[in-house]
Amino acid sequence: MLNSFAEGFLLGLGAAVPLGPINVLIMSNALRRYGAAVALGTGAMSADITYLVLILFGLFHFMQNPTIMTLLSVAGSAFLLYMAWIIYRGRHEPIHLQQVGKTPILANWLKGYTLTLLNPYTVIFWLSVSTYIAAKALNPFFTVLGLFSAILGWITLMPLAIHKTKHLFSQRVATLFSLLSAAILAFFALGMLASLFKS
């Protein structure tokens, strides 16, 4: 049990920590509003849970259909470009608490959920995880528990660290960070489309 939890925890860190679209969005939002950043992260984790449920009910093989993967890639790229535009448009938004916009928490959760659900790499990740669990004869429950524990820890502690140190960021730095975030998201979107055309 402990071994399965530990392996799952390491898998979760491997999935959560690398710089990707969700982490970029979480960091960008954490500068202005901690709740929005956590909502994005929990939305992404909810999409992971959705795929996990599909695996449990034996419906995941439908996601391996080339047509579905193509649609996911196109929709995911379009959504990433939209998120990049939103960040770019709000690049001058003040980071001071009293001036923070009042975007509903649910809207941020939905962004995280949609972006992760439309990301074909999420499908590939869960296929790899299910194969890994079977190959190493791990306890599925404790492996998944460890995995989600790592993800939950990351999506709450990482934005908290950024939010608590936001006073160290000048408005100019925050604006540059927004520009960089928008560029990274656009890069991921174009990369996803490029991979689609290559395949």
C-alpha cells in the first residue's frame, strides 16, 4: 500500500510540476487572486478525475479514436490561444488586491476543467498511468490516492507561494510576466497544432 501511494505521489508530481498551460495560468492568476488560481487547478484535477472515471467504466478506449484525438487537439489549441489572448489583454491589470477583478470562482474552475479535458496529452498521460499501474502490479486505489495528493498539494501550495510574495513584484514585472505567460500559452497551442499536422 505504502509503495503504491509513494509511486502514485511521484507520478502526480511528475504530472503537476512541469511548466505547462495549466501551471502558466495558475501562476498568472496567483499574482492577483489566490482563489482564482486554486479554482483553475481544481478544475484541471476534476478533468483528470473525469478521465479516471472513464477508465474505471471501460469507456476510455473511445478516446483513442484518431478522429476524437484530432478534435481534441484542434479545440484544445483554440482554447489555449483564447486564454493567451485573455492574459495578453489583461496584461496591465493591477496586482493590488483592492483592484482585482471579480471573475467568478466557477468561471476559473471551468477554464481549468475545459483546458485539461481538451488537452490530448491528458489522454496520453492517463493511458500511461493505467499501463504503469498494471505493469508494476500496484494497488490502483493507493496509487491514484498518492497521485491526486501530489496534484492537490501542488495546486494549493504553488499559487500560495506566488500570492504571498506578490508584493515583491512591481507592476512592470507583473505586466512582463503576463506577456511571457501569453507567449508560452500560444507556443503550446501552436505546438499542439504542429504535432497534429505531422501525425
